[in-house]
Amino acid sequence: MNTDLALGLVRVTETAAINASKYMGRGDKNAADEAAVEGMRRMFDALPIRGTVVIGEGEMDEAPMLYIGEVLGSGDYEVDIAVDPLDGTSFVAKGMPNALAVVAIAEKGSLLHAPDMYMEKLVVGPKARGVVSLDVPLSENIKNVAKALKKDVSNVTVVIQDRPRHQHLMEEVRRVNARLKLFSDGDIQEALATCFEESGVDIMIGIGGAPEGVITAAAVKCVGGDFQGRLCPMNEEEKQRCFNMGIKDLSRVMQLDDIVKSDEVYFAATGVSDGNLLKGVVFLGKDRAKTSSIVMRAKTGTIRYINAIHNLSRRGY
Ligand code: VTB
């Protein structure tokens, strides 16, 4: 794969983030999302790829841009594309932290074409890779992670999305005396934080969107962490969609390599509002904006943080 793709991919998330951040606090989730989508779509066409969106904004009839199956790019290197132009649309609408523009690309055919349904997810960082499982109780995973990280259980922090469906998990964390951090939305960022020691979180577990799960898995693969997922169809129709995808055993836990099959994977994210890992967009004088992004490649394991100052009028924002 073209190693220059990293910088090109950052341009995609930077543009989405700048566009979306103009809607901070305006109370309009859809406008913020549409702005991010438009920016991302436009920048993809400058990339030397021929990419097919496998995780996107929806099916062709429900999304005008970045729909599943849409082909993007101006080159001939064939890749799968997974996008979440704005993870945390409600954060932007309310003017709150933790909104992120996110994208992953991978060798063609290597990303799970996850349907838009729930997925149970379990994520840990590189040092705890291989010691956790969605098939055992959370309390056991916490103890195993504590051992791997050489920490006392009481210093292990589990991050969980604040939803009634996770009540039993929260109780289990408290029962073993581990630490619990709750978040309201945006599980990609929270999950990825487990792979960065200084973030202070060690395990992410819970049920969230399956498309976000695939993007998270791509990111986790780049940093050498561990990700497990299990699709959670909520009705017969969703079950049928899983069977149609060739998933016969719904109770089977998918490992990271089942979800992201190649290590020719790139992940990029730009902060829209301030978050755990990245600062949000800051508008400066003279029509400039500052962005902070991360871009990573699984094959080499390189993690780059890119701060950029954009001249908005010259770049046509
Ligand atoms: C999940 C999570 C996302 O929305 O899809 C969540 O993966 C939806 O959960 O990152 P609910 O159905 O309980 O609201 C996000 O948090 C934000 O899009």
C-alpha cells in the first residue's frame, strides 16, 4: 500500500472535523453530521485509492454521500473504507467535549461488513492483549488485566457506556472493587483510550454500534491492542441479516483478526471538540483553524500525532 496515504487520510478527517465544528452548540445534530460527511466525501476524491465504503452513512437510498457501496478516490489501489464522519453528533449539537471525525481504510475485502446493529465489544491495550475474553465474566477479565498490567485490581479502570443495558457490568466492576468510568456517547474514542496507558483507562466493555466496532477494531489493530466483538441482533430481521452475511453461530465471539483480516490498515481521527486523546478544532484569527489528529498504520505500528493550522479561505472551507 502507498505509505503516503497516512497524510492524505488525515486531510479527510481534518476537513470533516473543521466542517462539523462550525456547528458546535447550535443544537442541530443533523447539520453537524452533514457538514462532516460533505467534507470527508470531498477529500476522499483526492486520495490515490479506489475505495469502496463498507461501513458508512447507511444504504444508498438513505444516504446521499458515503453510503455503503459508494466508490471513492482517484487512484486504482483497491481498499475497503469505513467512516464515522462524526462520532458524537449530539456532543457537537450540545457544544460538549469528545466529538471525533474518524476513518479507517484497509486492504480490499479485509474489513467485516458489519450491519447497522448492536455489537458487544471488549477492548484492552497492548499489554493486556490475549488475556481477556467475552466468554468469561467481566470480574475474571478484570483480574487477568490487573495481572498483565502489574496493577492491583483496585487500580484497574473499566470504561462503560452509561446505559441501563450495562447495569450488570457496572455492578460487577464495583463488586470486585475496580474503578469505573462512565461515558454518555462515542465509544470509539473511549475504547481506543485503553490502548494509551496515560489515558488512565484499561478495559472498555459493553454493547454499542457494530459499525463503530469495526472502526475501533481497525484502530486497535494499529496500536497492537485487543478487540473482541459479538453481534447482538435484536429481532428476527437482524438475525436474518447476520445469517445472510454468512455468520451462522450468533454466539461466536469474533476476534480482532476476524473483524480486520489484514494488517494493511490505516486509521485516522481528528478531534472536533476536546477529547481524551485529541484536542478539538480551535478557530484562530485571520481565518485560520488549528486541528489535532492521530494517524496510524497497523503494518508498521507507526502512530503519528499531527497538529495543523489551516488557512480556511485559501483551502476553500
Ligand atoms: C453506540 C456507540 C456510538 O452511539 O452506537 C451509541 O457505538 C448508541 O447507543 O459511538 P444507544 O443506542 O444506547 O444510544 C454512540 O455512542 C455515538 O454514536
